Amino acid sequence: MSKTVAILDDDPLSCEALSSLLRADGYCALTFGSVNDLLRSGPERFGCIFSDIWMEGQTGIDLLEILAGQGNMPVVILMTARFDRDQAAHAMEIGARAVLEKPLSAERVSELVALYCPE
């Protein structure tokens, strides 16, 4: 697995905060503002992907569905400020490894990235 982590969020401040946390843990973090930008970059090269659920245009759920349809599902961890149990359950059914509620717990992020994106 790669130590490079993708962060997908249409909020630049959220991207920067998570990116700083991941860099402090020794990871290379690349940020993207849209699903299309991430898909064009080649999502298979990332050890894991942190994606917001609610974004302008395509959502984190859309990303999961697209990746699942491609047959090579990378590790995807979803984040949301509007947590909904049914939506989280659906996300897990289609391939998300976790759904985190914002604001993110630095400890939980570090734990998940160490689990899914080891050296």
C-alpha cells in the first residue's frame, strides 16, 4: 500500500486541516476539490481516500459507486458534518471502510490511516 493519501472535500479549510494532520503522521496527502479531479488523478495510486459526503456536484457516495463499478476499490473513508445512520449504513454496504463525523477526531484519523495505509 502507498503512504499517499487522497483528501476529497470542496472545503479548502477542511482539506488543509486533514492534510496537516496526515503529514504530521508521516503521510503524503494530496487534496482534491471534486470527484472528477480525483478520478482524473488515478485513484488506484492512493493508499486510502478520505472523502466528504456532501459536496457540490457529485458526492462521496457517488465516488464510492463509481469506484465500485470500476472493480478495483481502494480504501475509502467518508466524512460528514451531517451524520445520518441510514446513509452511513448504505455507504458501508457499497464499500466505505468507515464514516466519520466532523469535526474529525485526530486520534481516529491516525488510527484508520495506520490500519488502512501502513508503510
